[in-house]
Amino acid sequence: MLYLKLAWRNIWRNKRRTLITMASVVMAVLLSSVMSSMQQGQYDQMIENTVGSFTGHLQVQHP
């Protein structure tokens, strides 16, 4: 418990550095999430365009 208390005090000893670091981490997570969702959307759009560019879409199933 002593280590946690010491760590907590040291984190807030330099407030500006702590806030800049926290803001940077939040921004990185946000941008990573946005880029991941954009990549997934582009992939889905590519599949739709490929299927839509052909005259038909056929599904073969085993009886």
C-alpha cells in the first residue's frame, strides 16, 4: 500500500507533465479507434463494390 501512495503522490507532483501525458494517451486511443473503424468500413465497402460490379451473386450449397 505504501508503494501505491508514493506512486500517486509522484504522479501529481508535476501536474502539467501528467496532464499532457494523459491527454496524449487519450488522443492516441481515440485516433486508433477512428482509424480501425475507417479501415473496417473501407473493407466492407470494397466487398460491396466487388459483389455489385458483377451481374449476379451466386451461392452454392450442399444439398
